[in-house]
Amino acid sequence: MSLNDLLTWMSARGSGSWSQFRAAVEELHVEPGDGAEDEENADDATAGDLPVYQAVRLGLQRLAHVEFYSRTAEADWRVVPPALAIHQEGDHWVGVLCGARPPGLRNRIGPGPVTWEAQAAPGMPDRIRLVASELAALETASKRAGLHIQVMAPVSLLAAIPPVDDPRSRVPDKAPAVPGWTIERFLSSTLRWTTRDSTDARDLESRDVHRSRTGLFRFRMRYQRLHYLRWRGKTYRVPVQVGKYAVLRYRRVRGLLQYDPSRCLLSVPVSCRPPLLIERALILCTGLLPNLERTTGRLEYAVPRRVARLAAGLLRQEICP
């Protein structure tokens, strides 16, 4: 069965637990596609699960179909209300369908000046776009179908996100002070993690963390992955990709982002994919997950130059030609 069936099931249910999501993935025999997922982007609630669940979960989240939460939330996941993320392509207006897919949606759009386009793509539900020559036509069709709309969605989303080194991107916290954790540090020189000999978190807390003014540390124990940013003498909890780009900014690492204007392609190393909301804005430009170019080890996003520059600014990187 396809990811279309999973999204239909989740749309009908509305919300649920992580165990229900896993069971649905198994029962529907969902194939996530040939992606670039590992446990790098997993959080402490789901990191111990097999890559298939992570690939499906993160794909749905990046496409703005489903939001996932920690186990302390009222529900582990909720489907986003059906919405059109609208942007302009040349002399046409394009709306990428995000969120729930209720039955009969295409019929409610109805005939008229709006074209319904569906495209199968690996590792995701069918990409559905509504295309019209006038913005008003998309707005009318959306109202008739009960869809929310966000005009110039990629730019609007990027405008609401703080840069990776902004205090709003991190939360003051302390690293675990109990033994048993495997502790790794992200190296900006290699873009990889290095493991310490000691597995005692108190050793890192008392030595490396307090001695290091700036650095990103990963704590691993069984099913948990915790990421801590040491920033100018203080410790913060951060999403892993935010922490990476903050450290890369501090270490003045350049040349990570490349842009090909002839193909309108922005690319990044696969180990340094953008944080979730920035990546979501890039994906909303096409409604497609990024392409992994295996010969270069880079993720490619088809985006206009303006969007690429906005994303680069939030990542505190310069775009290389």
C-alpha cells in the first residue's frame, strides 16, 4: 500500500499515539522510499524505532501534512487541517495541498479555471497542486472546498523563523548528570560526530561542557537522543540541525550551501540538512521532498533564488555559486 493510504487513514482519525502510527505503517505495508534518513533527526521520544518509521514520520512532517509531538503531549501526532500553500510561478499561481485529505475534496474544487494536478513521487503521498492564472481563482476554489490558504507560503514561513544563532532557537537546560550515556561531540571540521572514551555524563558536564564555551554535544542511551549546545559559556537544549548550524556559524565554516541558478537548485551536505521549519519552507516551493544526489552526498531543493537567500540568512551561511 502507498503513503496515500496512510495519509487518508490519518486524515480520518485526526490524531493519535505513536504506537497507533507505527501499527498503521505496518498494517498498510508502507514503503518510505529510498531516502537519506537515519536516527540523526530523531528525538528522544522516537529515536529507538526502526528507520522506516522515522523516514515516514519525517517525510510527512516536512511536507506539512502531519505534526508530531513528544510523548508528554496530549497526542503524539495531529493531522494539519487541509490547506493550500500558495506561491507564484511565472504568470501562474500554484497552491500545494498540505495536511488532511478528506474524501470528495477534488469534487468540491469543481470545474472551472483551477487545474488539479496529482503526481506520484517516492517516499511521500502524491503531490497535489492547484494551478490557476489568477490568485482570486485559487482563493475561490479554496473557500468552496473548505481549505485554509497561505499566500506566498515559503517566504511567509521563512519570515517567521528566527536565525539559528538567535536566543529564541534554544532553551536553557542542563545535560543529564547520571552515568550510562554515550557522549559525542559534533566536529565542524568534518561535519561528523566523535565519541568520547568516557560514557559518564557527569564527566562531560564537569569537564568538557564547562570548559568548552561553544560546542554541540549528543547524548545517546538506548532509545533516547538528546542534543545540547554549549554557547558562550552556557548550556542549551536545541534541535540537532539548529545546533549544527549555530556551531558552524561560530566556527566560521563556509561553503556549505550551493546554488545553481540555471536549474534553481539549492544544495546542502546530507549531514547538514536544514532545520525542520526552514526545510519545510524549501519543500513548499515544489511540494516535493529533496533529491539526494548520491555522487556528491548533497540534498537538492528546487527553489527560487529569493527563497534560497532567505534560507541562507537564517542558517547564517553564504551561498556559493
